[in-house]
Amino acid sequence: MKKSLIAFGAALACMGAAQAQSNVQLSGLVDMYAGSMKTAGTERTSQVGSGGMTTSWWGMNGTEDLGNGLKVGFALGAFFRADTGTPGRFNGDTFFARDANVSLSGGFGSVKLGRSMAPNFLPTILFNPFGDSFTVSPLVLHAVGNNAADTGWSNQITYSTPTFAGLRANLQYQFGEQAGSNGINNVGANLFYNQGPLALTAVYEQADIGNPGLTNYNALGYSKSKWMLGGTYDFSVVKLYATYGQSEQDNFGAADVQKKTYSLGLDVPVTKAGTFKAAVAQTKTDNTDLKWTTATLGYDHFLSKRTDVYSAVMYDKDNSKVQNKSGTSLAVGIRHRF
């Protein structure tokens, strides 16, 4: 009997060790809002929408401990529109548009292969008070209009450095996979510094390929590039945000189009669970009088660690539009993580 108990205990210990070495998680987020929406160039629409503060998504990820400090990981993530149950951010979006990659990490940092975040994504969402809202964040809306490519890149190799004295970086290369055009690709890098209340970022990307559909910009007669600098400082009673960047479309045989974008923002904790948010972004096109300005005021309140409710009012004005040069939107929503 004693030998049987010892054997059973050893089996349990082995099972525990195996579980510690490898794990898989199912996770995601559902974000829904109701609102009256009108941005520059559009007509007003009353709607129930998906992704007011964060694009709804679900996915799986996991790691396996290989020993000697090495780990292998994978991630599969898909966006969806919870208001209709439709997959993707838009019709025709890649199914695993959020993540589809495998990685190897250790003391050297990590190397990731597959579809993952573009260089512009983290600097944009971490350095504005409305995070990754593609509905009410002024900086995100302006970034989408001025990015060299999508917020995610396919066919990508990403090298991430270890963090040293608060400093880390990602170097990224996307193969264009265009037959007979080996020089058609996307390259980029971002840099982050976090030490105490101060955070800084820098990003640069140059793109010949559009994502997620792998459109060959060069075949259409142009290429795109973008850079941005950003910073935040947390005074405890208020957290301040600021960014400045430029984007350029290099038109082969024609005048280039260059745009400059700045943003300012703040987070003010008003209760233990709630913060008041404010942000503004403006984009100007060089050598023209074209100007696009977006400003948002909002409040975000956490009901638990995984669930928050929010409200936001946004003003949007773009003098490049022929009609409806300005509009105001109001949204109230709930976001739940699982």
C-alpha cells in the first residue's frame, strides 16, 4: 500500500512538472457600445457598435519551457464584430488578423515568425489616454489614416531585445513575397523607455506592401514611410501624453505628400476605479491648407478587474471633405475581458 501511494505521488508530481513546462490559454475581449456617431465626411448614424474602446477579439496563446532559459510560444488571435457576430474588423479581413505566430525566447530576447503587431501599433496605443480605441481615440484615428501600412504585418520576422535599464526595442521585417521583386518589403523598428513615472517611445517604418491584403504599393507608383516620437509622465494626480510624427507618401514621378500629426492628452483619476480622459490630435498636410482635428472627452470606470463601463464625446473636423466637414459623436459602452 505504501509503495502504491509513493508511485501515485510521483505520478502527480510528474504531471505537475509537465503542466509547469507547457500551458495554453483561451482569452479575449468583448466591447460593445451604443451611440450617435458622426465624423467628418459622413452622415449621422445611431447604432449599436463593436469596439468602442478596444476592438473585440478572441484567441489562444501558449508557451513551452524548453529548459536552459529557452521558451517557445505561439499566438492565434482573431477580431470580430460583436454587434453582428461577423468575423474580422471589416469584410474581407484576414481571419487571424490579430496574431498568427510562433516565437523562441531566452536571454537573448525573442524572435517571432508570422503575423503580429506592426511597428506603429504599440507606440500609438500606449501613448494616448484612449488606448487602442479605433472609435474615439483621436491619435489612433489619425494614425490609421497616416500609417505606412496596417497595425499588423503578415509574413514578418520580429526580434525583441531584452529590457536593460528600462530600455527595450523591436526590429521588424516583412517579406513582400512578390514574385520577381525581392526588394519589395516592409521594415520598421520601435523603441521604448520606462523608468518610474516617465515613458518614452520612438517608431519608424517604411512600407512597400499594404496589409492585410499584401497590396504592392510600388506597382501602384508609390511607397510610404512614417516616424513618431511620444512621451508620458505620471504625476499621480494626472498623467500627461504627447506625440509628434510625420508620414510621407513617396509618389514616383510626382510630388510627394507629407503630413504632420501631433497629439496631446491626459488621464485624471477621479475615483479609485474611474478616470477622466481628454485628448486632441491634429494632422496638417504640407504645402496646403488641409487640416484635420479630432478631440475627445471621456470617462472610464472599472466595475472589476475585467469589466469597465465608459462614455465619450468626440468632435471631428476635416476641411478636406467636400460635405459634412465636421461632426460630433457620443458613445456609451461596456468592455469585458475573459
